[in-house]
Amino acid sequence: MNILLIAATEAEIAPLIEYMRGGQYEVAPGIFDVNGERIHVCITGVGMVATTYALAKALSAGDTFHFALQAGIGGAFDRQIALGDVVFITADEFADLGAEDHEQYLDIYQMGLAGKNDFPFTDGRLYTPLAAVHQSIALPQVSALTVNTVTGNEASVARLAAKYGAAVESMEGAAFHYVCLQENIPFAQVRAISNYVEPRDKSKWKMKEAVTALNKWLISYFQQKVINI
């Protein structure tokens, strides 16, 4: 089975790549055979535009992918999620696609530019259609927001928390969901939490721990031939 594994930066999945190369699983540059699964690694670049372009290009390059997996780091609104935890994002949405109307923020639905249930959206969100392929992802299931600018001040944190009530924030997730839903390819987004969404203070971040936790999960996931379509 062909699996497309994407990440915004190579640093986020470097330990997994090192593991696969060390195990001599690489059969071509960026392509690995692990337990009968062929894993194609795609480093997209940071943000929604880069993710959309790289993912669309990979899906149209000629290979038929049976499953797409996005792995990365994210921030958490939910303080019940510990730093370093790995979570499965089952719903994502665009958090800054709209307009500022003086002191008020209007999303595209409030502006009348789109319907909240226009495909591939459901009530404004991009849900992961759960199927057999997800049974092997034994992680907490949470919702997420995708932003162009990482949230780092009290006013923005309060506004986003009140408006969306999501648990996690990233810069790429909703773009990934959007393309996979449009292309009708089974997909999953997993993220390790490096920081809380709060006024920016990198001294509190646990980036190394998050990368370690994410890759520990990825290696375990690919060590087991448990994927079924």
C-alpha cells in the first residue's frame, strides 16, 4: 500500500527518517518500504499555501496513494493536554479566513461568501471521515484550528477560544484536510503538543520533547503492519 507522509519541516520527522534510513528501508530518495507498506515522504514547507501546493503536486504526480498522514507539532488551547502529548486531529478549520469589521472578526460564512455546509465543510469544519484505516491510531481525538499567524497575544487567544472552542492550533492542518477531502483520499493528521496557545514565551516551549514523542509514535505506528483500507 502506498502511504503519503507529509510534514511542514523535515526537523519534525527527522528521527523517523533516520530510523528508516538506518534500517535500510529507503528504496529511492524519500521513499521507504517498511513492513510491506511503501511510505513516500513529502516535506511541504510551512503554512497553508505551501502545504496545499506540495500536497496537490504529490497527489497528481502519478502514484496512487491509499492513505495520507500529516505529522507535525502544534500548540494547545486545552490545558488538559500535556506538553509532549500526541493527538489525532479529527476536525480542523480555517481560523483567519475572513475580514476585520472594526473591532469584530467576520468569517467567510458570516460574510455570506460561503455556506458552512458547502463541500467539503460540515458546519464550517473539515472532518476526518473515520474508517478502518484509523483503528490503529490509538490517540486522543481532538479538534483544531489552522492559522496563518501563530497566536501569541491575550486578545487573540481569548477571541479564538471563544469563537471556535478548538483544542489545538497549527499552520497547515486545515489545508491538508481540505485537499484530502476534495481528492477523496483517506487521511489522518497527528500532532505533538510543544506549547500552549498563550502570549508568546519560547522559554516555556517543549519543542524537543514534542518532536521526540511524535517520532516515537510514528516509528511504533510504522513498525506494525496494522493499516487496513
